[in-house]
Amino acid sequence: MNEFEKEMERIEFRHAMEDINNRMDQVLQSIQMASKIQRNYFNGLIESGFNEEQALQIVIAHGVNIGGSVQSKEE
């Protein structure tokens, strides 16, 4: 591998790392938003009369697909 190819490889690697860092910020923002949605859903279920265990089980079953149906394990 000549010097030009080595430099091109370093540049490509640097760009790839920058892209990964940019995507990580987006992933972290998505996780934070999903957490807020789930917490609000949980609190809303409590306010609607479910106890904490029931609300937790509903949130676990639905995740961020609020009101979504639970798919059977056969699917």
C-alpha cells in the first residue's frame, strides 16, 4: 500500500468514525424520547386507575406502541 492509499484509508476511517458519532447522538435522543413516552404512558395508566404492577405489565407488553395489541408468541 503506497502513501496515498494509506492517507485515503485514514481519511475514510475518520469519516466513518464521525458518522458513527453523529448516529450515536441520534440513537441517544431516540432512547430518551422513548423513555419519556413510556414514563408518561405508565403515569397515565396509574391516573386511569391501574395499579403500578398492572401499569408496568401493560407498558412492558406495548413498549412505545401505545395502545398496540400484544402479538402472540406463535406469530
